[in-house]
Amino acid sequence: MLTIDTSELTPVQLQNYMQYAVAPRPICFATTIDKAGNINLSPFSFFNMFSTNPPLCVFSPARRVRDNTTKHTLENVLEVKECVINIVNYPMVQQMSLASTEYAKGVNEFEKAGFTMLPSKLVKPPRVAEAPVQMECTIREVIHLGENPGAGNLILAEVKLIHINEEILDEDGKIDQAKIDLVARLGGDWYCRVTAENLFKVAKPLSRLGIGVDALPKAVRYSKVLTGNDLGMLGNIEKLPADEEIDAIRTDAEVKEVLDATIGDANNRERELHELAKQWLSKGNVEDALKVVLL
């Protein structure tokens, strides 16, 4: 494994490693305004939500690595403590990227990138009409992390109003993760797209206490078939099945086929049972998969 001392890297080298490793990153497409009324629209991938009560998002316009200058977004929020965080999805990603061009102060990126300005309800900066979600925010605090090239400036933005395009909502009025079609930043010029085909769910272990991987038999923990993800699913079960439950799984047609085909062959039996369990895990049948590996 390569080990790197960050103090031995230039800011450019360090930025490259970190932006490729800490990814994907959501994109804060921030609208700000200065005291003279000049509007700025710029994307930042150093961004996330950090609190729901109060509702806070944090993004960071870092000092430019090449010349240590600050960005218009930072300068604007220090003058007018308001912003709009526009969420970026795939239909607008190319225009969003164009808006990241470092135009001179006073140049409106809405016009350069071809976006539509939509008046906000509570704050001065306008919203991006094309964005599926727009959050009007007031600035609670700006935390300067340093004066050197690449130093971040954490902008704590308190969300006051959220505007949501109804086309991305499900029948319950909640955002449909498959419909919003989000994009995220990776390293270099790379992005990723969140589509229905690459979405998956992981059951949260909040409502019950999982037995843990350490409670599984050694043969299961060190299986040559089951992955760490597979073991994590098995370890999230609340309790080990009773002996009669394990024995009852023998009557399943797929299990019976494996057992009949591996009579007298313990090694292959274990491997094939684990492969069957792996198939069931991929389909979300965790409880029966656990019974299979415990046979």
C-alpha cells in the first residue's frame, strides 16, 4: 500500500489525490450577490448538509491554488449574507460546468451559461429555474481555514425555503431518488450520474441490534465466496435462527439440489451453499441466506 506524507506534496498534488479519493461529492450550485447588485453563479463540490435542526448546508469556496486569490462567491457572501443553493442534475450539468468559468466580476453567469433567473421569495440572489431543487439560505457564519493556496472557507448556510420541481416527486410528495437524476463530482474532469439502474438500498441497522459479523461461524466469516458486503448483511440479522428453522431450509428445492449433488463432498458442499446464499443475498433474501450458510 502506498503511504503518502501530505506535508511532502504540493497543493496541486494533494488536491489531485484527495479529489479522486473523496468522491462522489454533491454539487452546490450557489447564487450570490454583492452590495452593488452583481449576481454570481458558481458550482462547488466541497459541499454537504450538516444539520437538520437548524437546517444547515456547508460549502467551501477554496482559495485558488495557482495564485492564492479568493472567489467572487466568498467575497459576495461577506457583503450580502444570503445565497441560493441550486441542486444540479444531469440535464443541466454541461451548463453548470460552463458557469464555473472564471468570468470577470460583474459578468452574469446566468447569461453566459444560458440559465433562467427566477426571483427568490426571501433572499436577494435569484434561483436557477432549471434546477430541480432550490434552497434559499441566509449565511450564519464564514469560517476561514487558512491564508495559503487551497485553503477552504466554510460557508454555513441556513436553509429558509426549499423549492422543488413537482416532476421529481413520488405519489407521497417526497423526492423520488430515481427521478431527480443527480450528478456528482469525482476527480479531474470526472463526474458520475445517479440513475435508477445504479441505485441500491442498504437496510439501516437503526431499529434493531444486529448480531454482528463476529457472531457468525468461522467458516462463514472466512468464506472464499462471501464478500464483506455479504457478511455485513448477514451480521445485520437480529438473531441467529433456531436449529429447527435451519433444518427446515433443507426442503427448499435449490438447497436440496445442492445437498444431493454434494453427498460425501464436504468442501464443495460448503462452497456451493455459500454461492447459493450469495445469490439469495443479492435478491434481499437475507434470513434464508443465513440459514443456508449455517447448514
